[in-house]
Amino acid sequence: MRALVTERLVLRPWRPDDLDAARAWHADPLVMRYLGGVLDGAGSDATVRRWTAELQERGYGMLALCPTGTARPVGAVGLGHPGFTSRFTPCVEIGWRLDRSAWGHGYATEAARAVLRDGFDRLGLAEIVAFTVEQNAPSRRVMARLGMRHDVGGDFLRRFTPTGPELPSVLWRIRVGDRGQEESGDACASDRL
């Protein structure tokens, strides 16, 4: 998998020295509040190893997000397959998680645009979905800025663990023909992820 480069960001495959950065944001309760809760060091390392294996196997997956000129990742953005069964699976999803230091800069939107472009142009995907728990307004704003549409009929209940609570979750979609309908990048910085 080659790196994706935007005006301010490099999205690249994971390196062994990225584990510390990922451990930091995976241990942050605010970063992980809509992602099933914090991960300990072993859980974080296992997640990055899984992302690395998926990149190698499929040629796409979650990438390390680095601001241009820095080597340390401040998040992960990429494509994947949901680890659960629902009426909209199987599918390809886009996702992101960013360290708190990277919030408010528009990085999630900028990186996700590059990932969507790669998914449609290089991989030839017809549709990409995104989902999050209903309360996650920042991610829903990113989905809207990407030109995704809320599929109200696709909303569902999600459990992060077998015994965890069912959380109302929203489903958003974008099809290859929807491209170019993204909202302008003029949202105020405090509104950006």
C-alpha cells in the first residue's frame, strides 16, 4: 500500500515505532468514548498489528495519519470491514480516530477525502459507508462534509462487547456518483475533527 498525500497530511502504512503514539490515543477516554472504550497497551498493539495485516492482505486498511514533516502519527484513517454482522454488511467502511492534539484542525475530513478518492479511483468501490453512535456529533459532521448521506433506514443498535449495552448508531453512505458533492471546507475550526 502506497502512502496517500494531501496538502497537510501523509497517510502511510504502520511502522513498529508507531506503537507508542497509538497507545497514547487508545488510552484516552475522550478519544475512545464512542469507540467501545479505552484499550490497554496490549490491546492497542494488537489493533495496530491487525491494521498492518489488513493493509498487507487487502491493499487497503487503516493508515497512520501524520502531519506533513512529522514522523509520529496523530491518528488513524482508512477503509475496513465491520467486525460485526448487520443488515448493511458485508460492506467497506471508512473510519477515523485521532489523538486529542489533532482535533480542531480539519485533519479527519482532509484525510478521509483522500481515502474516499483512493477507494473509488484505485479500488473501484461503488459505495463506502460510515457509522458511529448517535451521540457522536463531531464524526457525523465529518460524514456530512465528505458528502455522505444519512441512511435513516439503516440506523441500528450496536454492542461493542457481547454483554455491553446496545447503543443507537447511525449509518451514512456515499456512492461513487455522489462524489464532488462535499460541503465546502469552510467550517469553523472548532467544528472540525
